[in-house]
Amino acid sequence: MKVLIVDDELRMRQLLMLYLQPNGFQCETVDNGKEAIHLLEEGSYDLVLLDIMMPELNGFETAKMIREFSNVPIIMLTARDQNDDMVKGLKVGADDYITKPFDEAVLMARIEAVLRRSHQMNKVEFNGLVWDEEKHELKYKEQVITLTRKEFEMIGFFLKNQKVVFSREKFIEVIWGFDSNVEGRTVDSHLRNIREKCRKVHFPIDEHLKTVWGIGYKWE
């Protein structure tokens, strides 16, 4: 499991690593929200531990920006024990909220609970369409829809981020990687293939995979 720790205090970053690494977690640390967003856009993480009280870009702003392109589980950390902060954190996309100082056993239990919930997202069902990441399989009413790896990743990304509009550039970053030479027309081609394959099994793909002219695509 790969965890990104985001906190402007060195001692807190070190403490979290001290708790996590003996439990088998691979940790990376940054001291600001901008760097965290950059790493998440380029790489894959299983969990983000995100401090709220940071200069420049605070935890609320960082979480909101992360949710524009990723559904990675986020646990927010704060020294402020206020219900308003907890509600605000959950509203911007955090999965849980822990107040400092915290007990190691409590922190690990909360992390395990969040990860259990996130693993349920490995299988997404939508109006008879079943996307199963572990089996690398997409079905509609028990009919298997054969997809390439990239097509499978794209429709999974849509299903996990419904009603969010994504540009072609964002798809290239998420599916192919930040340094890829892939162009926007490749995204269009893959989505065209997805539409055709879903139509063959009579899934009403055109009712859900929408083109947002001049911007990109969304699933609704």
C-alpha cells in the first residue's frame, strides 16, 4: 500500500511514517498541497493523509482539487476539533477526519476502515453494467464486453467519477500518464470504440456517456 503524507510539519510527517512503515505501508511525504496534487496527477497512491492547516493551499482546497481528477481515499488531519471543519472536509471529498494528537491504534483502525470501503470500488454496478477491476471484466446483463486495457480503465474512471466533466488532456494524464505523447484524438478513438462495443450488447451507452462540446466528456 502506497501512502502520500501531506503536512507542513516535519515532526508530524516523521511520526506518521513511524506508525505506517512497520505496518507495511510505503510512504512518500510532501510539505504542501501543490506538490501533493502534482504527485497524484503523475502517480498512483492508495491513500492520502492530508493536513488541513497548511500555508498557501490548505487541506480543504487541496482535497477539492484532488477530487477533480482522482477518487483516492483521503483522511484529513487537523489540530482543530471542530464539527464545522469535519463537515467541510467531508463535503469537499475527504473520506474521514482525525484530530491531532491521535493514538496509533486509532489511526491504523481508521486507515483500515477507509481502505476497506475504497476496495469496494473495485467493483462498480450501474444500470445492469458491471465493471470488475479484479477480474478485469465489463459485463452487461451477463454479456461480457471485451475491451482493451485502456478502454477498460477509461470506462472505470467514468463510473467512479460520475457527473464530473473531464477534458481530453485530463484523460491523457490519468490513463496514459503525464509524460505521454498521446493526443486528444486518441482519447476520442478509444471512447468511440467503447460506445460501439456497448451498443452491440444493447447497453444504452449514449444515454450516459455524454460529449460536453468544447470541454470533454462526462458520465451521467
